[in-house]
Amino acid sequence: MDIVVVGAGSLGSLIGGLLAQEHDVTLVGREPHVGSVSENGLSVVGAEEFRVQPTAQTTVPASTDLALVTVKAYDTAAVATDLADCTLDACLSLQNGMGNEERLAAELDCPVLAGTCSYGARLREPGTVAFTGRGEIVLGERNGGRSAVADDAGAAFRSAGIETTVATDMPTRLWEKLAVNAGINAVTALARVENGALADSQADAVAANAARETAAVAREQGIELSDERAVSLVERVVDDTAANHSSMYQDVSDGQQTEIGAINGYVADAATEPVPVNETLAGLVRTWERHRER
Ligand code: PAF
């Protein structure tokens, strides 16, 4: 399959690298990373080590079978505009936060699938991505149900050795992922700790309460997600990714904008009842963003 990965950051480079072992992959990202990949190939180091030679460039090509979007949530609208000029059979969002699929679908003339990913990655230097933990990709129709497009995308990921489930309940999966991100990301970024620190500190109560509030908002929207399930998912991810730094921790340590608006900010905006933990976390991270060194 011909696959274009739009967003050659940590996760995009890792998943693109894994896919390139089996498919024709183009990584679309920023310099100096794409220049280095183009010249010397992409090195994957850590949990598994290999080198691949995908095409790498700064702009989206004219056509592809599957566009895999891995950019930060705040860049989705710009990517949707770029992809609107491209001939696509399908698009899959593998991003944190809510609202990405709708933003892409508003511009694109092809099926837009939803996905979640729990693989761990960290861009180490231009041309090199650290593989920090195997996980799973869950993908499917963004409004739920089965489709041949989702089955084909799932088969393409699996043939590259990527653990993949094709799910028929993506709306619930996306809210579950949001509860996990709402619990873990801002707390680890503000406390400057790895995910595992949430297992044995005061921070775990904040994370659990952010996840409970998220579950309550999901239920307001007709999604079946209990408080207990939301908290147990946070606990499971904290355990599974104990040594990892969350993506928001990485953004803050790199002095970059975060995805707070699509995570705790999204929960606060969508809520019809007070969600004080999400509001406080969003407020604190936004305060940091306004005053960060550029
Ligand atoms: O954003 C992240 O870092 C990840 O989605 C997760 C699951 C919280 C693990 O670090």
C-alpha cells in the first residue's frame, strides 16, 4: 500500500518507520528531520532497532492510498487544507484529543477513520526515533460500525507487524483515550514526572478525578463510560508506560505549544456541569504556554 504519514514527529516517525518495512511510505514533516531521513534513512533505536528508507519531504504528495495524520491537534485544520488538494482513498487520524476527525472530514472527499495509538516514541535527533514501548493501534469508522476501508487499513498495519485492532465502537474508544490523556498528560507535564510517578503520589488523585470528570461528560453525550472504567484505564496506561514521558511532558520540556485545548480544554468546553479539575489543569497549562520561553 502507498501510505503518507503527515506529521513526522515522534509517533509519526515510529509508525511510519514500522510501516516502511512493508509498504511504500512517505513521511511529511519538518526540517532538519526530513532532510536527514531523505539523505541517510530513518533509524529506529530502543525496543527494536532497524533502519528504513522512506521518502521524506516537507509537503504532501499529489495522491496516496492512505493518509495517516499524526500531527498535533492544533495543526489538524492546516493539514486538512493541505490534504484537500491531494487524491486520497482514505485518511486515518492517529492523534490525541477530540475533534480531529471532524476537522479532516469537513475538507476531505474520502472516508476519514479514527484511531488511537499507545506505542511509545521519542524523536531523539534528526533521522533517529527512539522506540520506547510496544503498544496497540485501534482504528475504525469514526461514527462506529464496520467498513471495508477500516478492515483494509487494519490489514495494512498488521502486515507491517503493528499490533492492530479494528474496532466498531470508535466513539467510545475515543472518549476512553480522552479520559486517559486528561488524567495523565497535564499532570505529568506540570509535575515534570514520568507516567509511572502517577502510581504512587498525590498526583494519582488529580489524574483519577480528571478522568472521572471526563467520563461524566462522555455520559452526557450518550457514551457509556463509567467512572470506574475511566480510572482503571488511567491506571493501566500508567503501569504500561511507567518509564515514558507523556507527549505533553515532552512538549513542555521542548518549550512547545501543547494539546491542552483538545484534551482538558475540550472536556471543560464540552461539559454542561462544572469540571473543576479539568478547568484547573487547562488553566495552569495555558498559563505556562503564555509565558513560555520561545
Ligand atoms: O499522549 C501521550 O503521552 C499518550 O497518549 C499516553 C497514552 C498518555 C502515554 O504517555
